[in-house]
Amino acid sequence: MASRIAYVLLVILSLILLASAVKLPQKSVVISFPKDTPGHILDQAKEAITQAGGFITHEYKIFKGFAATAPVKAFDAVKALSAQYLPVIEEDQIITAQ
């Protein structure tokens, strides 16, 4: 009986470890907001990114926005924060001048 319980616990622990090892695909983006967007909207957007398992890679000073890497579902949450201050979410990429 004790060995059976130990076996079941081992299987459950293995499944938990396997589930935590599976990561959602991440995407790097730049998120910008209109000039009149209140600061708390940006704070909520950054919080949505981190809550979804992502992270902020840069905060911009020239415009209201930031760069982030997160699962795609996090960006849906950011879009849903405010109908009045809609973000523009673009794939982060290197831009060169020729």
C-alpha cells in the first residue's frame, strides 16, 4: 500500500514538473500608446505582460511605450485594457539606414 502511494505521488510530481517545463512560445514586440494615455494604463499593460510570464526589455522616453517579450496571449490582455487608449503592438526588429 505504501509503495502504491509513493508511486502515485511520483507520477503526480513528474506530471507537475513536465507541465512547468513546457513554456509557451514568446514573441518580442514594441508596444506604443497614444500621447495622451495616462501612466496607469502603461503600468497595467506592463503588469499584464509580467503576469503572463513575460518581461519588459526596454522602456521608451521619446514616446509612451515599451519593448517586451511575452507569450502571444499577453498581448491580447494588453489590447483589452482600454478601448480609449488602444496600443499599437509591432514585432520588435532591427532597423537599418542605408
